[in-house]
Amino acid sequence: MDKQTLLAMTDFSRARLLAILDTIEKSGQDVAKVLAWRPGPGRAHIGWQAMHCAATHDRYLNKLLLNKPVDDEAICTAFGGGSTPSDADVPTLVAIREKLAKNLVPVKAYIQNVTTEELDKMLTLPNGTQRGVGESIVLLAWHEAHHQGQIHLTWNLYKAAHGIA
């Protein structure tokens, strides 16, 4: 696992996430309504999915890799793993983009400065699973791509439900 590949994966995943947010913004739809729309009862809205990516970057870097507190506990609590999306907690597109940008900078700096030995270091996750640092960074990029796909699907479902071509 080399740093340039990890950075390329991270950048690619982020570019795809930002592209679908751009598509939604340029659609002519009420962006706040789109961000808050749920594909079914209790399912995550687009705003939650996107902010979840930002929260996960904070949690993975700080808690898992650096073994320190997260930078933004409120975001990690509201949008972190296992949280239940709230109708009252729909972030704006501006807030999503700001948090995504802010939380990516230290992740990329970590990747740029990590040593080969550190990439091979094994971590013990809260559930007892062991995973290498390099594999954890791959998973972080995959995680963002996964949620970008959920946003894309939810956007398509929103368009179908509202008669938008």
C-alpha cells in the first residue's frame, strides 16, 4: 500500500461526492427539500448521508488513527456511525461542503506524512476486529464512495417520486 494510491483513492471518492452535490444544487430543485427527503420512513436523508462522510473522516482520523478525541463531537454524534437521522437535523449544502472540506485536510496531511511502517501497523477496532492503518484508509475512501452511491440512489428516487426527468 503506497501513499500516492491512498491519496488518489481519497481524492477520487471526494470528487464523486462533491459532483453529486453539485448536480443536486444545479438541478433547479429546492436544495433544502432534496437534502431532507427520505426514501422511506426512518431512512437517511441525503443531508445525513453527506454529513456522515465528514463525521467519519473526523472519527477515523482522530479516534482510530491518532487515538485522540474527535474535533467536532456534535457532528460525530449527530451524523456518526449508528446514529439515527433526525428530521430536525438536516444540514445545509454550505455546512456540508464546509465540514467535508475541513475534515479532509487533516486526513490528507496524515496520509502524506505516514510512514510505510505506520501503514502496516495493526489497529484494534472497538468491536475487536484488527485492521491495518493502510487498510483503514482504503476503507475510509470506500466508505465515502458507498455513501455517494446512496446519495445518488436517493436523488434518483427523489426525482422519480417528484416526476422529474
